[in-house]
Amino acid sequence: MEYDLIIVGAGAAGLMTAIQAAQGGWKVLLLEGQKKAGAKILMSGGTRCNVTNKTVSEKDFNSGYIIYVRNILRSFSNADTISFFKDLGVELVLEPTGKYFPFTNSGKTILEALLGKIKATNVTLLTEHKVQAVSWANNEFTLQGDNFHFKCKNIVLTTGGLSFPATGSDGTGYRLAQSFGHSMRETTPALTPLTTKDNDFKNLSGITLEVRLTLLDDGKRGFSCRDSFLFTHFGFSGPSVLDISRHWLNCKGDKRIRANFMPDYDENSLQTFLAGVQRDNPRKTLRGVLIELLPQRLADTILKKAGIDVSLVMNQLDKVSRQRLVEGCVHYPLDVTGVLGYSKAEVTAGGVDWAGINPKTLESKLAPGLFFAGEILDVDGRIGGFNFQWAWASGYTVAQALLKKVLKGESCEQKNNQNR
């Protein structure tokens, strides 16, 4: 069977590309190496699937060519995403954090809607068809895998990166891109938990609170974020940790992360607050003051690390001890030993370099007819639905570029009608 387009990878970007191209009249083959399509859609956001965000801009992303990312995002906005899923029968609900989730709070709703649209359009989906090699000859691509091969003049790689390799993101797409001469930006895990050897903090496993994290690179202040923070049995997790992880990994010098466990205070304002309590409530215990601001176990741990007796009352707190306490609350240097890696990373930083890609169409400059969409490219967003928004927008952009292609003065739809 002849196809106008073959897409390799049936994740978010692949499904979006297939739907948009098929709606334009193209005959599409969608190949997925796993048993089922859309594994990451089902597991993302704690299985709830954070589809997009209330506010999306290039500032929410990292890339070597951020201006290209901006233009792609503008081609298919978060409002377009909301409308797209509404047309599929899925209402998205906005949460106070700015995140949009399906009304059912289940990624299954998103995947079923996308697969339902696939079935209703001119798309053939074949699972357990892992593409191992792609070659070019006689003006067409040949895609090969175990016991199959297909030929087509237009292909799209939407194979993802290296994150959650159990879902099929094993770097195959990178290898296929390199076989056509494409270079790579160095890849690292992103949106991944951090590990520690600090047993005091490991013993706080399960405690969550809002924290501001700041990265110091050779003593210079770098990336900073404020969001939820979770103590775990292996170290640290939560949105703030996931967001800072890729920046910590990419630091080349002496890198440290400082935690402000009281993000509504800085050093000066906390000093002022404590001095006021000393003046107005001199017999109140310092521990009693802290547990009004922090979870009790964390308060006790900070006191322990600062070398301060938990029974100390406020009028016994000298300036030196107060300074140690303040630093422990708002400037604590986290003992970070590493990351959990790709196995727990929600996305991959780095990827196929934009230098060999047309930034308007996402078509290869080195192999015309070869396109890219989604995580395979050198783009990664922060947590909050941004990486899904990139998948929808880049998939849409590729499909629109394909639909504008003209074959001998005819659109694919016209050619297909004549063949019938």
C-alpha cells in the first residue's frame, strides 16, 4: 500500500501530526515500536496528563535556538490546544497553578480521544513496528524493521528522546537523524528528581512544602524557581526540584543548590521577624516559633543542623545562633549527589540540532522530505504542561508544512482522488 506520509513514533507529537495531515487528505501510516501508543500520555502528570498551561511562551523552554521555539509555539497556541481537544469531546479544566487537565483527571481520556480521531481519519496505526533503519534511494525513503519495510517520500520522526526508556524512548530517533548527517546537542535528563546522602533529609520523606531553589554556578547566582518541594527516601523531588535538575546537570563548574524553606522571607525579613518575636514573646520556645512556619519534623531538623537546642526560648537566642538559624531556613545548601537519570526523567534536554532544520517547517535541510516533531528536537520545557504544548505545536507545524507541499502541481488529496 502506498502512503503519502509515514510517521515514526505514536506519542503526543506523532498522533497530532497524523491527525492534522490526515484531515488534509493525506494517507498516513503511523508506526509505533511499543505494544500500545501514547504510553507517556497515560503516565504523565501522575496519570492525570497536564495537557497545556494557561500561559505559554518561549521563556518556559530551553533550546539552543529559542527564537525558533517561539515561532512554532505561536503557530499553535495553548488556546488552539484547548479548542482542539474540545472538538474531540474533551473539556480541559484550569487549576489554580495554571495547569490544564482533562475534566476526568485521567490521561486515558486524552489518549482515547486522540486514538478515536486516528480511527476516524485516513491513518493506519501499526504497533510493535519498531523502525531500525531509514535509507534514501530512488527519490524515496525506505524504513526497515524486523520483518517489515515501507517506502515513502515523506517521513516524520517523532520518536521522543531518552526519558522513560521503558516507553520506547531509547534514542533510536537520534541515530536515524544522525544517519542523514544531522548533528546533536548534548543530551541530559531533565525534569528528574535529585539524590542526596544527607540522611537527616532522607528521614523527612513524605514532607512537602513550597520552597525557592537557587542554583549557584561557581558562586554566581543562576536559575531560580519557586514551587512545591518533596523530601523522599532517596533525596528530593517535586516541581521545583524537577525544574532545576537540568540546569544543575548542565553546570560545568562548582555547582550548588540553595533552598529557601520560607520563600516568603529573605535573610533580612526573617531576621527582623525573629527579633520582633524575641521582643514581644521572649519566653516562647524557638521550636514553637518555627513549627508555625514549617512542618514540625523539618523545623526540628533545621534546629539540629544549626546546633540549637530545641528547648531554647527566644530571649536565650544570641545573634550568632540566630544567624545560623536564618541561614538554615533561607540559604540551606542542599547536599545533591546526582539525579535519578533518564529512567525517571520526564523529558530529555538537548537533541537534534536546529542547525540542520528549517525552523519554519521543521523539515531537514539535509534530507528533504524528512521532518521532526516533539522531544527529539533540541527543546525542553519546564514542568506544567509545556512539553505537551511543544508536542502539539510542533506536530501541527509539520502537518501544515506537509499539506502545503505540491506534487506536480497537485495536492496529495487531488492525486489520491485521481488514483481512485
